Amino acid sequence: MTKWICHPEDHKDNPLVPVFRRRIKLRQKVKKAVLKLSAHGLYEIQVNGVNATENRFMPGLTSYYYRIQIQEYDIAALLKEGGNELLVTVGDGWWRWNNNFGYTLALWGELRLCYTDGSEETLSTDEDWDVGLGPVVRTDLQKGEVYDARIVPSDWKKAVICTEHTGGKLIENQSVPVREKERSPGKPLRDSKGNLVIDFGQNIAGYVHMTLRNTTPGQTVRLKHGEGLDKDGCFSTANCDGGRAEFQEITYICKGAEKEEYTPHFAVFGFRYALVEGIESENADFEAIAVYSDMEETGDFRCSNELINKLVENARWSQKGNFLDVPVDCPTRERNAWTGDAMIYCRTAAYFMDVKRFFKKWLVDQTIEQYASGKVGITFPSTSSVHNPEELKAVQTKDPAMALAGPTGDGNIGEDSVGWGDSAVWIPYQMYLMYGDVDFLKEHYDTAKKWVEFSLRCMKEKNPLYADKPWYANGDGDYIYDTRFHYGEWNEPLPPAPEVIELFAKGGTAADYVTHMAKYGKPEVATAYTKRSCDNLSHMARILGKDEDAAHYAALSAKIKAAYDKYLIGPDGTIQRGHQAAYIRALALDMVSKEKKPSVIAQLKRELEAANYHLNTGFLSTVYLLPTLCDIGLVDEAFRILEQTTDPGWLHPITLGATTMLENWNGMDMFRDSFNHYSFGAVCQFLFEYVAGIRPTFAAPGFRVFELRPVIGGNLSWAEGSYKTQYGTIESRWEREGKYFVYTCTVPEGTTARLTLPDGSAKTLSAGNYRFEGERHG
Ligand code: BGC
């Protein structure tokens, strides 16, 4: 039987990077040699000294205690008659990252040899395998790697059976393979402190391949990876290291040669720059390699404004920088697969790349990790709740607020958040829309429903802080969600609320802040998102033929909307002064009655004017800002905000040289927060769906029937978008001079487009190429 094996001395107090060895003697030639592997940690395979696969970071990240992937390779071409050596190195990876899953690295594998005479032989991982130590001395996804090139794998011992959390179900690979993609040569420079720094010109997630010349044995070369130079022109990781001392570092100890080369094995970094020590630039070449899930690129957008084109490029790079088997918030500080970020961006992601399989795999872990109460965590596979029971205990002792953390509890205080947990509903719903694959709905309907039921129960809780509100005692409060912790409009470019300023002035900690947020709730946000999820769930139910559920959640949605409109929107349309998000959210999520709509729009107009046509929306509503403005007829305002080059806005960081999307609206000049946060890149959905006008429809999802509804606006003189659907590529392009426009489009075979031209005329188009001209109205 195939067993999980490990190094006999690899344990909590002595973490090792094991190299497993199996000597293979072939009786005769093989037709096929199928190697199946999985690991607690990440594995790399060498057969007779040759790398057996170009795939990286295997077996990928899943909720390991429940399921763990096996990959399969045919290594016949690498085997020879007689003696062969199979080496598998296992590095820390996600298993031992922050010890979240365990302390000991392990290997599971089978090699099925099919000989030319028809006979077969299977070699499985067991105590017959040897295990030693090799040149990878230490490795951590985030801290980095120590590699001693003088070491050849040695110190062989017999492998032992591993018993640490081996209960995860072994499943076939579902991941899109992670591969090395774009390469960019680095340019050496001296920073203001005189340090040798290599600039790769593009912020990426990946690592550096280095070629070193004329080295001496034991010479130590160090690289530290960061996203920027600070305001004094000095290399720094302060914006993205989260205060960690050990962060994104490579230590390479040379064997001493005319030329030696090295590429990291089990570490990945977010960076544009590398600080170099231990070698001079004339003796070394550095090349950055981007590493991410190898998905096909499907869409593009271009227009007459080069800054917007760069914005599109930056958004695409942030997707590449954060989609490594799971979608993480940033490739530096946290690297957590945050639900909120993915929810906001998943539809945009589908325009840039074929993300169907990527999300299909990831969503399964969301379902697996949903708490019994229906709560959906903020990250999954969870890094906010600790999996490893021993580590969990330590966290709980240190911080009682985390007492409920852990997959068998009910999540910690941060895991009640609407807008994050709603990913359970939104992502399957959007994937269905983009790909027309009803399995997304079938497979995740129960998870979505349990989450909505959890939110509806929370809505019924009473918050004594709002005892003076009319809804508190009259039953309508059941439809206002005013309790619990919610991140809400994270990162609005606005000063914090006065009570928050006071809290920190009195020495409050981040934990006090979270407790404070939980006490106040966020009725305007939580109520709106719960209503949206009721709408989505009702629609999902209708598609799946669950008519009772469809009617039930539609009725609940109507009740929530009525309560929202009555209590949270003032008679003059005021929701929250100073916050565009409040008005955009209410309009986009259909929270406003017909009667109040004109005054809500009037308030929003006032907000836009007060901000001098700059955005001040945060995490959740920025994606809705421009589409909503166009939908209510404020096209000029939408383009004015889009084209702003001053702070806060999408283009401001580009004028400062950004090559990816930033986390914070305050931009790079502040040198704070991550420089590679993909979620604000969701503005590209607007570019594809409004400016280029390519929009999916629920009536025939997956673009079998789609809309073409180009919106001409701002200072753009032309714009074009393309999107490769499963049927073929849709193209849409306009050019204009004054009011006069020329519009061309391509409708792929097997699809139908419903076109609305900028002059207001409508047409139904079957497959073909078309050209129209006219005068834009309005
Ligand atoms: C992460 C986000 C995440 C957020 C929750 C941040 O620290 O980087 O992207 O969604 O926390 O508000």
C-alpha cells in the first residue's frame, strides 16, 4: 500500500527540507512509466538529474485536511534500461507556511512501470525509500530560501511512515498548472544609499533567475525583493512586509565556478526590485520570471487614452501577480485568498483570462470550509482560522478573541463580514453568467443558501446601540442587518470616523478597532449585500427549477428593500453624507424606491461635485461606480472620474509609474500598503462592458446571446475591446469625431448579439462582421 513517508528527524523543532530517493532498476525498456505524486508541502521531481515537469508549486493549495491533489506524469522518456534515480525534494509550501497545516513535510507517490513485454510493476512510497538532505537548506514561501550549492543530496536514511494529518482525501488534480511565464532582464542601479539594486521594470509575483560568474566556494549572494524605492530613492519593503524582519530573501551560497545559475525552488515573491549583496553587477545577470496559473488570455481593451491602456495592462499584471493556484489579495504581505477581493474581481478576471477551471477548483474549498452555522470565512483555504490543532491552541491562548477560530469552530470575529462571505453566492453566479456552465450553480447552491440563511438569522439579532431607532422594536428590524463585524467599504479615501480617531488617540489597538466595528455594525452595507444575495439566490433557484426557493428569497429581498428605503434613506435622499459609496451601493443593488430615486440621484450628484469629480468609493462599491453612473444617465460624470489623473483615481498611480494596481487610493507617493492588489482592477469590467459595450446576458449565459452596447464618452476618440468566448472572439470598436461615430463589430458563429448603437437604435445581429455609422445622441 502507498504510504505517506517523511524524514525521521523532521519535526516541529527541527524543520528539514527532505530529498526522497528511489533507485529504480529496469529489467527492460518501458512503454510507459506513470508517476503519481502528492506532498505535504511542495514537491519537485528529478529523474536521472533532469527535471520531470515544467509545472511549479505542486500539488497546489487545497483544504489539505479534507482533500489533497495528486498529479500524474509519464516519465518513460527520462528512464533508461538498468539503473535510474528518482529524487523528489519537498519544500515547506503552504503546508508549513506559518505552520498552518502541520510541522512535518511528507511525500505520497506511486510509479507504475509498463514494460514492452506487457508486464507491469508498481513502486510505491514506503520505508524502502531513502531520504536525505540536499542544497535547499531552508525554504518558506514568503520568507524565502537558503540554498547551498556546495551540497549534493546526501546523509541518506530510511524514510519513515508519516502520521501527521494524513486523513485528507487524495483527489485527481483540478488545478490549472502554475508555470514560469514572462521573463524580464534586470537593470542594475545604485539606490540613494549606494546599494546595488536591480530594477526589473515590472511589478510581478515570481522569482529571480541569476547567473553568477567567477564565484569562489562559499561566496554568499543575497537578494531581497521589494516593490519600490521609498521617497528618498532607497530600496525598501516597508509598504508590503507587514513589519516582518525576514521577508522575501534569497541566500545563495556559491560552489565556486566560472559560471553558476540558480532559480528558487519553493519561494515566490511580489517585487519589481531586488537588493543585491555579495556580488558586483558585472559578475552577474538577473532575470525576473513571472509565475502564475497558466490560463489562456481571452480579452483586451484599448482606447485613445494611453493612461487607460496602461491601467488595463496594470490590472492584467495584478491578476497574474495574484492568481497562483488560488486568488490572493497581494503576493507580498498577506498572500491570503480573500473572498471579498475575488468576489469583486471575478467577472473582470474572466475578461482577461479563462478562469473557469481556476475558480471551479477554488470554490470547492469554500464549500468544504463553510462553518456549520452557514458562515463563510474571509479566506479559504483558511489562513485566518488555523487548521493545525496545536497551533490553534497557541493562538487561542495568546488571543482569546480568536477563541472560535479553527475549522470546527464558528470562525473568528472577522469572519461574519458581508461583502466577503457573499462570495459564496456571487462567484458561482458570475461564473455561470460568464461561462454558461450550470454546474457552478448546482454545485454551490446549498453553500450559497446556507450563507444567506446565516445572514438572515444575523439580521434578526438586535443591536442595543440602535434601541432608539424606529425599526428596533417594530419588527422591521428583522430586515435591517445592524449587528456584527463587517469590513464594509474598506479603503475609502476619506478620513476615519471621529470615534475611530479617538479610539486610536487613546492608544487603542487593531483588535480594539475590530471590536469597535463589531459593536457598531454596518447597517447600510450589511443590509444591502444581504438583499443582493437574496436576489442572486432567488435567480439561481429559478434557473435550477427550485421555484419555492425562488419565490421565497425574492419576497425576502422585497422586504429588505422596503425596510432599507424606509429607514436608511432620508426623505431628501440622504444616506451617508460624504460617501459616494452609500449612494452608488443603494442604486446599484436596487435598494431605492421609485419615489426616492430622484432625490438619491440628486444627493449623489452633490457628492460628485463636492469631490470635484474624483471618486471616494472603497473596496465594495468602486466596481459599481462607473456602470451605475452610466445607468442613471451620468455618462459625462463617469468618464470625467475615469479620466482624472489626480488623487484619488485609477490613473493617478500611473502618472507616478505604477505597473500594477495599488491597494490604497493614496497611491505610491505615500509609500504605504501593497502595490499589487488586484481588486480595484475591476474597473476594467466597465471598460469591457460599457466603453467597448460587450456584455453577457443571463438569458443565454456564456455569451451565446450577448449585448453590444458601446458607450461613447469623455475625451476618448476611439475605443475597442475583444473577448474570446467558447464560440469565438467578439470584437467591438468605435471611433468618433464630434457627434459622428463609426462602429464596427464581429459576432462569432453560433452566437447572437443584441446591439444598441450610440444613436439609440437597436438591432439583432447573427454571426458576421458589421459596420454602422451615425450620430451619438445625448
Ligand atoms: C487585505 C484585503 C482584504 C482586507 C479585508 C486586507 O488586509 O489585503 O485585500 O480583503 O484585508 O478588508
